[in-house]
Amino acid sequence: MATGVSDSLLDSTVTDLRRRVARGQGEWRSASVVAAVVRGGERVFAHAVGSADAEHGLAAGPWRPGPDVDRAAGELLGRWWSEGSQFGFGWHDGHLQARLAAMPVDRPPAVFATEGRDLWRTVSGREAGELLRVVRDGSGTVVRMHWATYGFTRAAQVFGAPWPDPAP
């Protein structure tokens, strides 16, 4: 199938993507892939992603659904903020995980195991061994978390600002 993409454009796009990923610029990976699609279509996209994934040890193969999200973890998923830094909490491979948004994609996330209602322990990664405590308001809605004593809220807060009142 002809795509109209020259081999030199393909090579330069793949080289650029490899260079940026190798430097740990995770945010450039997606930007480079998008640029590759715009520049030349499927051939460039497939080659660039496949080359970068293979070269950097990223899993190859088709996507497969993971286990269902634990009900207790469901309310914790998404974007959280602590002291001006954004974190993403997700459910991967059957575990609650957290990752600093600015962290390179090749660094492992923090992984948690439940220790009871609204209490999780970091079993690996950032703050290993520390507790994650969930705070709810009177209606049962999660309003904040404390991980290794660092406070987390759904919106960025000014450092030192008073915490949202968990009362209804």
C-alpha cells in the first residue's frame, strides 16, 4: 500500500522519536507519534512506535483488559495534587498505583495494597512502606488523602492553605 512517505522522512521521524524517548522525555513520545501520523500516515506511525517500544523494553502485543477495578479504589482514581505537584492514581495489573505526572515513563509507579477501609500501604516505588489514608466527608465522598503525611486534594492548592472541611 503506497502512503506517499519517503524513506528519508520515515528514517528522520523514527530517529527523532528514538532520540527523545532515550533522553527520558516521556511527554515527547506522544507528541512525536502524533507528528509522525500527521507527516505520513500509518506506515510512519507503526514503524516509529514499534521501533521505540522494542528499543526501550516496552511491552509489545495487543491490548488486553485487566482485572476489574477494586470498588474501594474506584473513587481514588484520577488526578490528585500535593504541594503543587500533580499525581495520577490508576488501577493497573490488579493494584492501585500512583505516578508523579512529571516522572519519566520508564520509572516504576508507586504500588499500593489495601490494609482496610480507606487505608492502603505502599508496597513498592515512591514512599515504599508508607500509608495512604483516605478522608471522607459526612456523605461518604472522598475529599482528600494523606500519603506518607503529604496531603492530596483533587484541585491544586496554595501551599499552607487550610484543608477542605470533611463535614457535610
